[in-house]
Amino acid sequence: MKIAVLPGDGIGTEIVAEAVKVLKALDLKFEMETAPVGGAAYEAAGHPLPESTLKLAKEADAILFGAVGDWKYDTLDRPLRPEQAILGLRKALGLFANFRPAICYEQLTHASSLKPELVAGLDILIIRELTGDIYFGQPRGRRTAVDGHFPGAEEAFDTMRYSRPEIERIARVAFEAARKRGKKVTSVDKANVLETFQFWKDVVTEVHKDYQDVELEHMYVDNAAMQLVKKPKAFDVIVTGNMFGDILSDEASMLTGSIGMLPSASLNDKKQGLYEPSHGSAPDIAGKGVANPLATILSAAMMLRFSLNQGEAAARIEAAVQKVLAQGLRTPDIYSEGTTKVGTAQMGDAVVKAL
Amino acid sequence: MKIAVLPGDGIGTEIVAEAVKVLKALDLKFEMETAPVGGAAYEAAGHPLPESTLKLAKEADAILFGAVGDWKYDTLDRPLRPEQAILGLRKALGLFANFRPAICYEQLTHASSLKPELVAGLDILIIRELTGDIYFGQPRGRRTAVDGHFPGAEEAFDTMRYSRPEIERIARVAFEAARKRGKKVTSVDKANVLETFQFWKDVVTEVHKDYQDVELEHMYVDNAAMQLVKKPKAFDVIVTGNMFGDILSDEASMLTGSIGMLPSASLNDKKQGLYEPSHGSAPDIAGKGVANPLATILSAAMMLRFSLNQGEAAARIEAAVQKVLAQGLRTPDIYSEGTTKVGTAQMGDAVVKAL
Ligand SMILES: CC(C)[C@H](C(=O)O)[C@@H](O)C(=O)O
Ligand SMILES: CC(C)[C@H](C(=O)O)[C@@H](O)C(=O)O
């Protein structure tokens, strides 16, 4: 078993180092190999996703990813910007199923923007399609408008699209996941406006015939954005397209108040996966040793479970994280009065000790 | 001056009746003419936006709109569904500038899902472009995929697009609005992925040169969905496209906890406008006399100010609404212990009395 370790930019290096520390402490048999990605790779090799990094990622069973991006790359041409690395990896490896749990930890409920009673015990899973939709649809670009409100004007355009098999496979992933949880799937669309999402709704409804033990509900994306704020615990599994999933999964993660705790997984049909924290590269606090490594450590746990067939080791990590929280250890982002403030490395060490 | 009154479906009739009551009490000189729209128009005339209704709307200086939609029309062909009326009106009248204030009323702060300190005094204005983007872009439809992940498969697609003048005019609306408020505009895009929104960002940045007294910030839509939950008061004016605006304006309105209080305006370049509450047709409570008419009454106030040049009368209505709230009158959606529960008509009467 081989893990590609891609720390990336900003706090990426620090948080991935702690996850690696935890993985090593498990004493399992796998190889880890590190490569640059994002801005770091652009500096080192002139491209955010160099050939050698892509090759390593493709050959690995799983990728442990930190984060990419920094304001200083904002002026680069788009193909050279750090986030292209992540889009490139998703596309090259066919990582179509993105798992984004939004969990509110008991000890951190107070950190939420929402009233405690609305988020205490929150546990929803957003499944975002990750290789289709308007993210990759062709054609796209700039041109002169030939119709619309201002024919003759300069315009930019993109193509939203979903094919039947793309929708079918992500719907199956959602129904299978719901079966192991609350047995309810909310499919989010904009069928009242978009052809793509009327089709999405139709296909999800068809796939549902094979999963009659799971409840299926359809919801417009604007309403979903509202219901997440109003009554988040009414959701179990949410399945949606790439664009809506981008927005809703971030909204949902922020509801928990502790985005520094939330892992994510992006899988292909061979269970190869990319595992990364839900938060970004936070260049403002990079190098200070204060970043929260728990989302990355929990992503490593997801990796063990989903891609490396080590469910038991995954559970050990998750239990260890619960334990350090119970011990009152907190990085600054989740610190509150009466708890003990620790840095990135101390937090990693504490998890290792708690294993 | 002529107002087209389009009550629509569900609670639409009840809430519009109260707004009309308030308008009449002002003793101003304008004509009002009522016409069916949405499901009601489909029942009466076989189309959600009959020719006669469209003609009335076009000739009027302003449209007072209730709400459209009901589950029972879900099985109709898309062109016959109630919401097509609203899309049709926006398009036919060129109502490109949608104003969606998200205001947290002092007396209703407790009704928010968010902690009071995060929303007390909240006053943000979302300006959503309303006649472009993927809502109206051509081509769209179903076809056989010729490339992508599954060539040969059935697929559906839509076209996202924005032309330079479309972006310019909505950007100007936003900067002008910000000048009269907090002097800050947040332009929401997804420039890291979409050609359309890289162009959006570029054009907004250019237009900003004419408004150097206003601060301009750019934010990705996923981050905006998070920041609205984390720190909503950091926003002043948000400007964005039709699709992102649909999602974010609904998310923002729900933050206030009292969507029954929020008006909206959709204007064209001749200041003709459509005014409607931010909430929907709520078929579950229709006909029961319990719907909150205040969002519609406040929409009528916006109408007086923006389209009918009656700013003073608008202020009178707004003051009257503040007064009934201070008196402790509440429809069930905003009721809390210690206040007086009233029905739709009683609330309308109280506003008239408070004028
Ligand atoms: C960096 C960006 C391209 C990416 C996305 O939009 O998918 C990010 O927001 C995410 O959600 O992983
Ligand atoms: C009914 C629907 C087409 C409409 C939209 O998406 O614009 C509604 O959600 C709105 O925001 O006014």
C-alpha cells in the first residue's frame, strides 16, 4: 500500500506533518512518499501539478493532501494557479465522489454561529459530485455575443452538463451511504430553472427504485441553503452536483463552528482517494505552529477506512481525537475559556499518545 | 401612475390584499388593476403568464406581486409551471436588478438561528443580477454526449454567460447603492473555476474605477456562503450573478430568522419594477388567515420609493411597520411569548391604523 503525501501551501506542511506522525505511530505496513503541489510546486517546478507529482498520485492507493493557495499567486495565469492542482488531480484520477461530513463535536457546540440546540449532535454528510458539472464542461471561454441582451458585446461563458451515468453513480454512492446512516437522502437541484438539474432529478428518482429502504427528498438549492441555517439536523445525506455542492458543503461546514475539525474524502470507482481537510491553506497563520491538525488527522482516518481497508485503525484515530478533545486540548481556532491552548505539534503528539 | 396587482397563488391573495389596503389608506393618486398569475392564471386561462397579464404588467409603472407555486403544479410541463410567470416577467420587462435586503429587526433578533450578537442590527443588501447567467443562457437542453466522461450517453446541459454591459450595469447599481449605505461592495464570483466569473470579476474591477469612494472586495461564492454564517455583519452590499444570488440571498434572508418580514424589488433601467415578498407561496397555510403580510407591505413601500417617486409615503409605511412591531403585534411565524398573536388581516389593519 502506498500513500502519496502532498502537503501543499500555507499551513499544509504543518498539518500534514502531524497526520503523518499519527499514521506512523499506528505501525501499519504502508509506504509514504512526499511530493510538492500547488504554489510550492509552482515555485519548485514551474507548475502547480508537476508530472512527477501526478505520476506519484496516480500510482498511490491514496493521497494525503494538505491545502493549496496563497494570495501571492492570484496574478498568475489561471492554468498556473495553485487550485488547478486540485482540479487536475480530481480529473486525472476520476475522483467523482466527494464526501464532506459536517459534524458538530459535543465539546465544540458553543463555537457554532448557530444556537446550541440547533447544532448539538449535528451529523450530516454532503456528497458532492466532483468531476462533472460546470467545473469541467466544454465549451467555455470568451467571445462576441451573437444574441442575448447585448448582441455584439464581449461575453464569457461556461457549460453546465451532466450525463446519465455520471448522475447514476453519484446517486448510488449517496443511497449506499444513507443505508449505513439515517436512511434519508436529500437530492439538491434547481430543476425549476435548469435542464441539467431537471435531468439530475429524473435520474436520481429512477436510481431510487433500487433503494426503496432509503427515503428520497428533492429540494431546490436556494431552499437547501435556507434549510441548512433553519434546521440543519433535518438532513441526513445530501447529494448534489459539483457547483451546488461546493457552496452547500462549505455553508454546512461553517454551521458546525469548527471547520478546523472537518475531514473530507474524494473517491473514484476503484476506491482510490484524495483525503484533505475541509478548510483551506490559511496563509495568514502559516508557519506559526498554531494551525489545527485535527481535520487532516481525521482525513487520514477516512483514508484508512475508505482506501486502505483499515477500518480498525481509522476508528483508533477517531477515538484518540475524541480523547484529546475530552482532555480539553485546543488549538487557538477552537479554544475557549477553561480549556488548554496547544499548538499544532502538541496537538499531533497528544493524538499519538491517545492512540 | 398605474400599479399592476398580481396576487398569484397560495398565501399570495391574502398578503397582497393587506398591502393594497395599506396603499389605499395613503390617499395617493394611482390606479390599481389586478390580474391572475402563476397557478391561478393557469387555472383561469391555461397559462401561468397570460397575454393580458403580461400586457398589464408592461404598461404599469410597477407590479405588486404576491407569490406563485403549489405542489399540485409540479407535474405540469415546465413552460406551464407557475414559476415560469416570474421568469417571464423578469425577461419581458428586463428586470435585471434585484434588491434583496436582509435586515434583522430588533424585536425579532431572537427568532434567528444565529446567536443574537451575530445578527443584532444586521442590515445587508444583496443585489442579484436577474436577467442573465445560466437562467436564460442558450443553448440548453438534452442531447447525446460527444465527449466528457461518458461519450454516447444521454446528457442535459445549460449555458452560463454574462456580457460586459450586463455586468457593468449591475455593478453600477451596486456601487450607487453602497454609496448611500456602508460604502462597501462585496462582489461574489467563482473566478477560480468559471470563465464567466473571471470576466465578472474583471469587469466589476474596471467599473470600480468610477467609484473610488466605495470599497470593493472580491469573494468566492463558497467562501461567501461561509462568511454569511460566520460574520454576516461584515457585509454591506453584496453583488453577484443570477444563480449565486438566488442561493446567497435566500441564505442571507434566513439568517434574520424572519423571512416573513423581508421585501424585494426587481428593477429595469426605466425604474419600472416588480415588488414581492422574499418568501414563497406557502400553500400549507394558504387561506387560513395566518400569513404574515409585512414583507408584502414593505415591498409596497419599496415600490413607492423606487418606481413611484413617493419616498415620503414609503417612509410612512416603514415607520408604521416599526410601530406595530413595537406594539407587540405578531403573526404566528414571528410570535414569541409575551407578544400578541394576530392574523393576516388584523396585522394589515394595525399597519393602516399606525400610518
Ligand atoms: C479551489 C477550488 C477550485 C475548489 C472547488 O471549487 O472545488 C475548492 O473550493 C473546493 O471546494 O475544494
Ligand atoms: C421560482 C424561481 C424560478 C426563482 C428563482 O430561482 O429565481 C425564485 O427562487 C426566486 O429567487 O425568485
